[in-house]
Amino acid sequence: MKIAVTRLAGKEESDASRCARFGHTCYSVHPLRSTIRQDQISAFVDAVDRGEFDCLFFTSALPAKLVAPHLNRFPRVIAIGPGTAQELERFEIECETLPSFYSRDFVPYLGDWIRGRHIGIPRADVPNPKLLDAIAAAGGYAHEFRCYELTPTGIPLDLGETDAVLFTSAMSFKKAVWTSRTDLIVMAIGEVTAAAMQGAGSPPMVVGDGSLEGTLAALNRFLDEQGR
């Protein structure tokens, strides 16, 4: 199948080869664009250099790509997913990889260790109050640095010749300009994105585990069930 994948420009580097492993082709569509906030990146790096954090939490690959080249030292580092970990490891930053693709599992992963610890979080300018509340409830201290802003492109998604569209975040769905079709397979990368789609009256036919590979595996199961 030919799949349109919502991505920020430049974040689609390995999508084609990963889709090919599951027997599909893909291309990127861009409902959002990023604006880098260099002052926030510098402030975060300076705080890390001063030893202000006991742990760094990278919630996606883009902040890892933006920050990693500038880190001179680092404490304990946690990454969501192997793609984020790979960005950090490119710059010889040792990290642990969260065993799921959801930030809600960060606090349970750290357990009692988090009590009294300061957590540095470089991220997009998109609120995640549940993560901050969970860290505080566990006795930790969250320090967010909003290193880039996401804004809608306003460009309609090019879905004319595609068989399926994959929304890779709740925001990419909410801000997308697109037109559904009866023959279009609509997919969510994970349950958070799926919930946003469901709430807007566009329930996905396929829901992944938060990763591209997990979504492609779910798509293949869906196609088998449909006899396609």
C-alpha cells in the first residue's frame, strides 16, 4: 500500500526503508512546521553543564537532534523509542530507552529513584500537564525547556493517490487540512492520537503502539482480516 505519513520536514529520514520491510511504500505530508528556539536550547544546555539536573528526558527525536550536538556532559538520560535513542547515541550520549512510546510511563519506569530528583525535559511548545503532574506527585521536579514551536502549515495534505494516511501525533491530526475518502485507510500511531481522532468524529481504522513499526504491523493484521 502507499501510505502518507504526517511528519515535520526532515524527520522522515528512515520512513521509506521501515515501510518497505512491511511491504509498503510511503511519503511524507506536512500539517505542521517547526520553529527552532535557539535561546531555549542554549538555556537548557547551560543548565545541564551547571549540573542542575539528575536526569534528562527526551520525548521525541527532534529535541534530541537539536540538543545532543551541544551537550558537553550529561547525567542519567532517558529516551522514548529507539529513534530518539539513536539520535543521542550518534553523539556518544549513553541513554536508557523507555520500554514504551508513551511519556506516561516515564515516572513508573524510574520508580522511587525520582523522589527529590530534578528532571530536564527539552521538548516542543506543546503542553503535557499529565507528565508534569506525575513527576510532581512522585516527588520529583520537572524543568521544561520548549525548544521549538509547532505551527500549522495550512497546506492541504496530498492524499489524492494514497491508500492510507498515518497521523503520527494528536496535534498533527488536529491541525491537518485534509479530506477523507471512503476508500482511504485512516491510521493513528498510538492510542493518544487515536483518542483525539475519535473525539473529533474520525475514528481510526488502525491503531499502532506508538511506533511506526507497530502501526505497520497493525495495518498488516487489519489487511489480513479484511482479506486484502
